[in-house]
Amino acid sequence: MTIEAIDYSRMRTIRQGDVFFIPVGGADYVEKHSGRNSWDRVQDVEGGIIQRGESTGHAHRLEDTRRGFLKKVGSGLFVVVAGALGAKVIHEEHKPVTLEPDTTYQVQIAREFDYGAEEASFVRD
Amino acid sequence: MGYTYAGLERSADKGVRWTGFSNTGIVKNGIGRSYALRYYNADLVVWTPKAIYVVYEHRTTASKIRINYALPNGRIDVEPNNTWVFRHGNGKKFLVKSGMRIANDGKVSGAGNYAKWWAKTGPEIKRRRNEQARLRYWRRMRDMALRPERFAPEIHKPTHKLSVESILAERNTTIRMVMAAIYGIPKFLEDAKAEVVNSEAGYDLLRFNLGNSEPRWASDVVRPINVQALKMVCPSTDTTYIETVPPNMANVRAALDWRFQTQDYLGRVGQQT
């Protein structure tokens, strides 16, 4: 029997609204890629809230905080799914998505281009 | 017989001509020094039989009153940018310049080539100043609209009412962009019926051309000024969202990759809700 290493770069990404989950490694990914410095120290995020909408107050959150954990490393946010069951992310408006077991996902928030701020940089008059 | 004192050339028939000042040979005593220093910064000196009137640029209306007292009424104007402008008998305006001659009866002479230059260039300079002022106004309006936290609520009172027509009627591309930003780029693209540049996997890339950049230097390239946004339908709620993306995005794939900071969004995404 051969054990094949999982290629996380080929795993499917998941999007729920403006929040994007990118699989980056196994459940120990964050521990491996962290240190004791201020910029790579692991911080636990309590409550399981990944992103909260500013106007509506709706939030992307982990349904069960015992299945998935939120870790912050520097400015990056990660969801660590440790168990074999996977973790569900819920939101008031969007349908739930399921994160794969034994995987760490990096959380990426969609960005917008600010024409109000950037106008001066490319319009020369 | 005329004579020159502190740069003033005086003659009985021609009034006063300011020749520009030099420090040499003037300052001999305390009184002379003070006069010299005052005249040194003056723009216009009118010498009448009763008194000498000195006009400074960027000064209060006090000196305007004095000069109007000295000269026939209505000959001196203050422009909006607070510079002094002399109105000639033929109605044309020009700035008070060194070397001009002001006669006792208010007639001006010696403007020479400057008057010709101003008649030709003045309207263009005024147009630019006008556009700069309007751009400053609209940038402030934009900051008030998009960053209201920087302003006190009592001064946040936008007086304008923008529409797609009024934005497109604006002749300056930069101001047009600022107005569109106030209006809201997604709303603007929808109301202006922006063209769909590219469609893929249920996403539309909307683009609207606001005009071309105005080259200032010979090396400047004229580029189209676009605003772009990605139109998408949320699969969970069936709501349509329009989200802005940079103007240099060529297609939906590039726009999605920029939006989520990925390499191949459409190729890798599994669940989308």
C-alpha cells in the first residue's frame, strides 16, 4: 500500500459570498509555518466568526467551533479543520459550504477597486 | 523733465512709469530705506499731483479703494484669484505689470507685447484655472460623499444632484471620473448601460469609457479612461451584485483573479454559494 501525499494546490477552492477559502495544507499547516515573532505568531480567534458584514451585521461563521478552529498568523486568517468530519461555514443569506477534513484553509476576502481614491493616480490632467 | 526715484520714472506729461527696482543708490537714510522697501514689493505706483499710491498684489481692498480714488472709477478690478487687473479704455483686461505707464488721467500705456500675449493666452489660462477650481470642488464633494467620517456633519451638505446625463455633460475627464465616483461606479455602470466586454461562467465584465486622458507633455500617451466592474449573480440569493475592478482588467478571469487574489479562480473553484 502506498500513501500518496495530498496535493493541496489541486484541491478545490470554496467561495461563500465575498469570503474565499483556499486550501493550503494539512491540519498542522499553521503550526509548521509559524514562529514566535510578532509577525508569525499564532493567535486563536474565539467565536468562530470569519467575517462580519458592516451594514447588515450578517456573518460568515463556523457552525461548530469544535470541528474547525480559526487561527490568525500575522494578518492572515486560517480555518483549521482538524477532525475527520469537516466543518460547515454558515451565513444568514448564503447557502452553507463544507470545508474538507484535515485541511487548513486560508481565508481571502474579496476586494474592490476604489475609483474614488485611485482616480488621481491614473488620470492625468 | 522727468526723473527717477526708487525705480519710479516721473515726468509731467506721462505720469509714472515703474521701471522695476534695484537696491542700488536708493537707501541712504532711514526714511529712504522704508520707502524703498515698500516700493520694492509694489506692483503698481501711481503718482498724482496730490499723493503717491502704491498697489500691492494679494492685498486687501483698502489699496483698491485708494487706487480707485486716484484713478477714474472702475478702472481697477480684482480678479477672483486676487490679482490686480487694470481695465483699459477699450474694455480689455490685463494684469498690472512692470514697465506699464499710468498717466494721471488713468490711461495706461507701455503694456506692449504683454497685452497682446494676454489677449491671446488669457482665455486659456482662465479656462485652466476654472477647471482646477472645479476639480478641487468636486474632489471635496467626493471626499464628503465617500469619506464622511472626515467631515463634521454640519458641513457635510452636498448641494449637487448628479445624474448620468450631468456626469457625461462634464467636459473634463478627470472631473467626470470624480463625479462618477460620487454617483457610485456600480450604479453608474448600470444606469449608463455599460457595454459587456466579456462574459464567462455567469460573470459579466462591464466597462464604460469616460473619455481620454488629456496629455500635458509631448511624451504623454493618450489613454482611454475606463471604469470597470464585475456583474455577478449570487447563486444563493439570486441577487445581482456589481463590484468594481481595476480599469486594466481584460476579461472576467483576470478580474476574478484580482478580486480574490488568486491565480486561476475559475479553474480551481469548487463550491460557490
